[in-house]
Amino acid sequence: MSLPAAPAMATACALAWRVVQRLGRRTVTIGMPGSALAMLLSGASVGLRGSANQAYVLRHAPAEVAGVSGAILQMAQRIAAAVAVSALSGVYLGETAGGGATAPPT
């Protein structure tokens, strides 16, 4: 979910020194409402997506096992997130030789 924000953050960080030179400390004050709005929209979208996704996935679960079904769904989501973060970190470190997988060319 944070992938779309990464290019915007990188661009803003690259240009921030110009804004700070022009506006000084007011740059932080100006950035706060934008951050609050982004967090508000992000929270609303996660709420809409998360609840709807869980209801859609669990709609076929029998009522007597609804609690167990919800727990298994949550567990599967957590495991998938942990595996994805580990795999992406491993690929990144392997490709940048930061993980020691390959020696840099001499």
C-alpha cells in the first residue's frame, strides 16, 4: 500500500531543500495539513477495502465456525505479509550485494 507513495515522497524529498530555503521553518507547518489529509484518506480507504474484503471472503463460512474462519484469514494475511517483506528484502539485498551474496567486481 505504500508503494504509490514512494515516488511522491522521493520527489518531495529531492525538492524540499528549495522549499526550505524559500519558506524556512514554515515548510513543516505547511506540510502538516497535507499529511493529515493523506492519512485521513488512507484510513478511510483501508477501512472500506479491509471490511469489504473480509466480508466477501468469509461470506461462505458457516456461522458456527465464523470466529475460526476469521482467525485463519487474519493469520494467512499476516504470514503473507511477513513472507512478502522477507522475500523483497532478500531480493533487494541480493541485487545490491548488501546481503553478502555476491562479491563486488574488482
